[in-house]
Amino acid sequence: MTLNCVVVDDSAIQRLSIVKLVENHPSLNLIAEYSSALETKNGLNTHQVDLIFLDIEMPVLNGFELLDVLNKKPQIIFVTGKTEYAFKAFNYDATDYLHKPITKERFNTSVEKALEQHKLTLDFHEEEGEHIFVKSNLKKRKVYIKDIKWIEALGDYVKLVTEDTSLVVLSTMKAFEAELPENKFLRIHKSYIVNLDKIDRFNSKNVEVGAYEIPLSRNKKTQLVDALNNI
């Protein structure tokens, strides 16, 4: 198994030290190196990346701000000279947090974590059903696509409503929408994404999922009709 990765650091010296570690690791394939968050954002539009080694303190956009504007996030290993960002990094669902200077042994341990996480998400179609992994209440949880009823925006979080429970996940609606199968889910309102299979009835204003009414944006009705006709 090989992970495609990029290295992001505004310091050429620090970037080179990480690049050398990446190039010497048999399970890593260096796609690119970037000196700024803006370069990284543009580069990710053209490359398929599994893992980012990401510096935090950079000009214009820092590492956290970069993640805030990415639609779909690869795994992140933060690399920084300061320890005070560790808790915030955890909230960004980082795979690991490396403190400079980095030893080869610590780097390899971090890569092993990334490889294990990648294995968890590789097989998207297991016998038990299509699923995604989400982080809620500091734990990774497997959620089956067929069990999701709808997703609701809650500020910097989203609420994932399933057949059995509700989970609050740190994510934007746009980022979460990118994780879902396009032919099974539709964003029917700026604050709601609904599982098309769970819709019982709808009119020009609302969609009914069981006993719950979810608002339907006026400009989404035609798209909803088309989507329901194609499932």
C-alpha cells in the first residue's frame, strides 16, 4: 500500500527535511511540495492526495485556515515547532501531530497511523454495506449509508441523523456532502442533506422523512423530482 502525499511548509529548510523522510519511506509517494497554503489549495485541485504533511504557521493562510476551505480533506499530519496547537489539531481530526525537529522513528510511527487509517476506508463496499467513518465525541464511528436519514447544519458542525441515533460531527455541509454517494443524497436546503431513499412525501415547501418535516428550498424542487425518478 502506498499513500500519495504532499509536504506543505513555508520554510525551505524544514520542507526539505520532511521531503527527505518521505522519499526514504517505502509506503509514501511524494506528489508535490508547497511553500504556502494557497499553492496547496490550487495543487489539490489537480492531484489525488491521500496525506498532507502540513505546517501550521504560514503567511496569508495558516494550516488550519487551509483545511477550512478544502472541500474534501485528505489525512493530515501536522508538523510544527510549537506544542500549543495540539488540541486544536485534534479537533481537525488530524491523524498525528509531529513536533519539530522530527526523528525518523517518530516520523515512521506517524506514517503507520496514516496507513492504518487508510486501510479502514479503502474497502468502501464491504458485505455488511457501504459506509463512511465519522468522528463524534472523540471517537471514530462507522456509519452505514443505508442508515442515514438526513444531515443538518449546526454552525461549525453537522448533525448526522440515522435510524438509531444522532451524531454531531465537526465538518462543513459542503465537505460532508462530498463524502456521500451523489445518487443517494441531495442537498435540498442550505441546512439539510437528505437520503433520497428515506423520503416518504414532499410538497413545494417540505420533505417528509417519517414524522419529520424538512424544509425544501424552492429552487431545489425540480432537482428533487429528477433525483427521485432516477433512484
